[in-house]
Amino acid sequence: KIRGHTGRLRLWLCRTFHRNFRHFSAIAATMLIRIRTNVGTWRIDLSSGGPDPSIVDLYRAIRAEHGEGLVFTTPLSKDPRGSGAMAEDDESSLSVDLGLRNGDMLHGRVDPETVASVGDGGAQTSVTFVGTDGNIHRRAATADDLGRSFRPGMQALRDMKMQWTLNDFMAMDDRFIFKIKRQDAADCPHVSMESGEANGFQSYLREFGFQRGRMGYLYGRYENAEDAPDEKKKEKEGPAADDHKPTVAPGARKVIVECIYEPPQSYDAESDTIDPLDDPDGDERVPILAAHLGLERVGWIFGHAPREEGFQLSSHEILTAAELQLEAAGGLEKSTPFVTVKVTVGPDGNAVVDAFQVSRQCMEMVAEGALDVHPTRPGYCKVVDTFTAVMEGKNSDEVENNFFLAVVPIGRHVSDVYVQQFPRANRDGQPQTHEAMRRQLSKSGTRGWEFIDLLADFSLLLYLCEFQGVGSDIMQKICASVIDRKVPLDDGYKIMLAGMAGMDGAY
């Protein structure tokens, strides 16, 4: 009994240490939560809101920035559809209990009439200031801040420090001014889409007449730009954002896309926005499976209904692309070849595929919180009031999205490793089943197919992870044989997989 109690005590101590380690790791890191609402996307900085912010703290921080009278008509939720709503009096920890990390997105709807702005009669809002660390921060504003702030939403100069020189003033002001210019040199010189994956994504969009938006993450690899094909000899699948032709940045890497993973998602036709839903299984399995196969996330793809000529990406899509590029680059210090691929249908009924990157200036503006979704003009980004955008020598409160886009030449290839036959995950009307697995693996021994050739399907491998575990020995052995056909897959594994699929014949 003593030995049993000791074992349970040791297990309890291990679990407690693990929980607290995650807890204090989250505390030490910056905590910024993005809130997508019907009036725009807000970025709420919780770094200075206590050691372990809760849901209550999050609601309090939101109202500190957007008005104490702010009314949520739909509570915050991880799910854009509103399931799993977070009560305003819930003391649960954002990091430990909900698993939220820096940069995660929540969703909610507010009464627009209750959203306060700077200058709304003494309503408490937020002010922006440059801290001693050189970064931009926010704090709750009081009535004394209103009417004497240095910029809309900022503290007064004397509240930041008592003594100012002209150089100090100019240096701080420059932090909030962006002179908008195009980026001529694309960080990615070329992207090649695996033909079967691209066709499968287009075909699904065509099932709904391209009237339902769809997105997915691109997995593949980066290769040296010196190996990039001659643009004039490659297939071009769509028009550029405009006649402005970008040059290639020195030292750039091209993108080879081998697989697409489409997470659970919702589409709002009214706002023409696609929102990934909570996907704990995919978040865990997909990156590990990709790593087993020597792949990484190299971009994202989305499809949309036809738009007016010249309208390429909406402000919502611009912000998403910038956030994903920032994540891939690990910040602003390094460039990244991470690409955005969009698919639509042309006037002739043929699919049109284009690839882009947003400029490094766009990434910087999004990182600083200077851009937001435009409430009325989807082809433009709204400039947040605290900041100034200068276009062609004139101040502007909006920026046309095409100024932020750099065109990436796009082509196709047929993978010499992977096939694309198994139903894709998270699609309506295309269930992933053992029967579908049996139909695919039963082709082994016919028309030149070998068992490992048919296993080399990213969607099928991801399906197997549900039953075998993504980190299991069998999954690692299968992946090793997939990427190097000289590594044989043991017959015992083949027998087990064949039995799982209900196959009676040869494998």
C-alpha cells in the first residue's frame, strides 16, 4: 500500500509540475489575443494585465480599449459559430485552462453603438505609448487623456516623459508614420503546386460553383532559388495583381508544394470570410506527420467567388497573409518565402490560380497593429487612427490592398513521391473510412502499383494517425519508407494495415 501511495504521489507531483511549468512558461511570454468582431479585428495586449490572465481579465482589457459600455451580443468563443461561449464572469485561465497562446484568435459580436472611440465624451478607451523597451504598448485611458493626446489613442507627451528634444519628438513620431511603397523584390521567386493537389482543391470549389470560400495550409519544402525554373518557360495560371512585375530578391528560396491540409472551417457569405475552427487533433498531428515526411508549412491557399477586375485580396485576407508570414518568419527580422495562393474562376469558366506575398512593410504594419479590416471597402485596409499612412505624398486613412502585394510566379509539377486518392479531411460529403482505405490499398499489385506507393498519400497517412498515433513506431516506419523507397516496409506492418482495411487479397 505504501508503494502504491508513493507511486500515486509521484504521479501527482509530475502532473502538478507539468501543469505549473506550462503555466509559468505562458506567464513569461507576451500574451496578445486577437478578437475578430463584426466591427473589425482587435488586438488585445494582456502582457501587463497580471501574471496569469483569465477570461474576466480579457473582457476587462477589451473594455479598457473599446469602452466600458461595450456590449457583447455574442460572447467570445474559439469557434466563429459561437459554440463554447466564454462567460464574462468566468475566472478560467486563458493559458492553462483554455490553452490559448500568444496571437491566438477568438470570435465575438458586439453592438456597434456601444463601441467607444477616443473623444467619446469621457468614455474610458485606451492610449498608446512607447515604453522604455522601445516597443508600443497600450493602457487604459482616463478623461484627462482625452483632448491632449499626442496622437489619437495616445498619451500626452508630458505623460510619457517630462523633457523632449526635437530629435526625441521626431524619432517617436516616425514610429507611427508609414510611407507606403511597393516591394519590388519578392522574397519567393517561384512556387510550384503539386498538380493532383491543386486539381483536387479546384474540383471541390467547383462543386459549389465557386460560391463557397475554402482554405487550406500548404505543406512542402523550400529549395534554393538558383534551382528555380525560367519564368518564361513555366505555365502561368492567372493574371498578376497589376502590370507591376516584381524582381527576385537575392538569396531567395522557392517553394515546392506537395500536400494540402484543409482544417475544419466556416464560411460567412455575407462578409466573404473564411475562419478556421478549433482543430486540436489537426494542430497536433499534422505538423508531426509533416516532419516525419520531411515537410513543413510553406504557405496557405484559399478559394473565392469571382470578383471585380483588379480586386485580388480582401483586407481580411491581407491581414491573414501577413500574420501567417510573420509566424513563418518568426518576426520581422528575417524574410520568408511563405506564400499565399488564391483560386477562383475566370469569365471563361476555367480556374484561375495566382500566388502572392504581402510586403515586409505590410508585415510590419500588421505587427504594430496599424492595419485593420476596412468596414466598407474590402479592397482596402483601414489605417488605425493612431497611425499615419502616407501615399504619394498625402496622408490617407486607407491603403489599397494591391500596394501590399508582390506577385509570385506559379507553376505545377507531378510529385514523384505522393499520390492524391484518399478523401480529404474535413470535407462535406467525402467521408474518410476504412472502406475508402480498402479501395485504395486493394490496387496494390495491379497496373504497376506497389503497396507503399498507395500508402504515400498525405490524407491517408493522416487518417492512419487517428488509430496508430502520429508518434508511433509504425507511423515513423511508414513515413521512412514513403520518402525513401529503398527502405522496405516490414511485411508485419503490411499485414496489419491490410487487416485494418479489411483486405483479403494480396498486399
